Amino acid sequence: MSTSSTPRMIAALAAVSLIAACANDGGGGEDGDAAGYPDQNITFIVPFSAGGPTDTVTRMIAEPMAKALGGKIVVQNVEGAGGTVAAGQVARAKPDGYTVLMHHIGMSTAPALYKDLGFKPLDDFATVGLVTEVPMTVVARKDFPAATFSDLTTYVKANAGKVTLANAGIGAASHLCGLLFQSAAGVKLQEVPYQGTGPALTDLVGGQVDFMCDQTTNTTGQISAGKVKAYAVTTPERVKSLPDVPTTTEAGMPQLQVSVWHGLYVPAGTPPEVVTKLSGALKTALADQAVVDQMAKLGTAPVTAADATPEAHKAHLEEQITTWGKVIADAGVKAS
């Protein structure tokens, strides 16, 4: 698949809501025990808008996971409050393996951002496995006056009252990346929150906002098509799908390092055997060559089989809650 076909691929993925035919249509009973799992549709809840990066990753793995499980997966977008609406919905769902949450780094930042979160990430969920760790890009509208990342920093400092920085709302990865940028640049910008990076990027392409941080899964196609201007990737090394885009370290801002990891969750109390089945299907999906190729086109890659486990996922979540808790406290940011 050529790079220019990436937007079409994302559109096709976003258009599909029912994924994979049920291999055993008759199924077992309705008691949800692991031996007969799955015997009904599994719903994957995405906390952000259709067409956004988390939605795209979810739809990439849903089909091969459904095939591995011998069932059917429905992808549902539940937007709001930086992903906490969807997470709360899943936390309260029946713990039978039929309601699964795909969430990103926001699961680890929510405890520090929200005073009354309504759920505890480490207590109210069982981890299934990590999925991928996606680099972020600093991108602007294609006619933005700055030519390089250094120029961007200089320009926004001189025009802080006029420059608009888009994000997907408080606690979203794009918001966190924007906070780090402003901290490193020593500037306070006019932030414009959206219900997801999908609509934010649409407005960036249309010139309604000036610049933003967003994941390569959302920006690679737009960058390659020349619809937005790319300044840097927020990882230690350059991204293979964007070889001409420098790292933030190369561009002079090593403090701006953000990768957006994704993981699957089920409600606490889900039978361990069901979690094991889901984790096994996830490993199968991440080893699927079509998934590997699709992710590579979007500047990312599946995690290793060792990281696609409940244990590795939980350890990473614990570490990230501690790390981002300090960053958010130092920034003095709170969600309402």
C-alpha cells in the first residue's frame, strides 16, 4: 500500500462497525462462562471520536481478534471528558468479557486530573494487554509562517496571544503534549479543545486553528499529502514513515518526549479465563502481518508478545500513573 492510500485506509477502517463474521453462530449459553466465550457480540468501547488515532488502532486489531476468538466485535465510540465517560461506563459494565475498553495514556493521567473521577484505574479494571506505543507529531496548518521547529518556537513566543493550539480536551494525549511544549518553550498559548483529535485535525487542515500535537496514526497521511506542515516527532528516534521529520531533540527541545501507548481493559471481576482468551487473541492480532503493515504505514508498530499481557500492562499502567501524576501536579492542571 502506498503512503498516499493511507487516508483511504483510515476512512475504510472508520466506516466499519461490525467486524468479522461469527465462526460459530449457534454459540453456547448466556451465562458468560469462559468455556463458551464468546457466545454473543463483544463491544469494544473507544473513548474518542470515530476516525481519530485511538479509533483507528482499535479497528485495526478488531477484525483479527474477532477471528481468533471465533466471534463478532462491534466498535462503539463514546466521547467525553478526556475519555473518562467511556472508562466509567466500562468500569460499571457486567464483568463478563463482552464489554472491552481501548484506552490510551489518558487512563494513567485521569487520577491526577480529576478530583471526582468516579473510578480507579488500578482497582476497577482488569488489564488485558498493551497494544502499541504511538509517536506524536507537532503539526501546523500548511500555510503557517514558521518553516522549522525552531522558527515555530520563536513565532509562538512572539505571538502568544494570537496563536491557537488545538487539542482533544483536558487529559487527552494532545493536551499533555501541548502542556509539555508550552512548558519547554516558556509560553502560554490560547488552547482550543475538541471532542477528539479527529475533528481537531480536520479544523487544522481547514486552517481554523494554527497547530497541535497529534499521533502519527492520525497525521501521517495528512503530512504525506501536504495538507499539514510537520515540524517534529516527539520520540528519541525518527519515525520510519516520516524520515524527513526531525525529532524534538534534534530540533532543540529534548524535554518534549511523548509516546502514546494503548491498552485493552475489561471490568474488574472478569473471569481470569476470559481475560486470558482476550489476551491471546490480542497477541494473535498483533502478529498479523496486515496489522503490522498497517501500523508501519502510520508510524507505529505492535508491542512485543511479552507486553501484550495483563501483567506487563498493569505494571506499565502503575508506572505511568506515578510519572504523569508528577507532571500534571507540577503544571497545576485540573479538569472540572
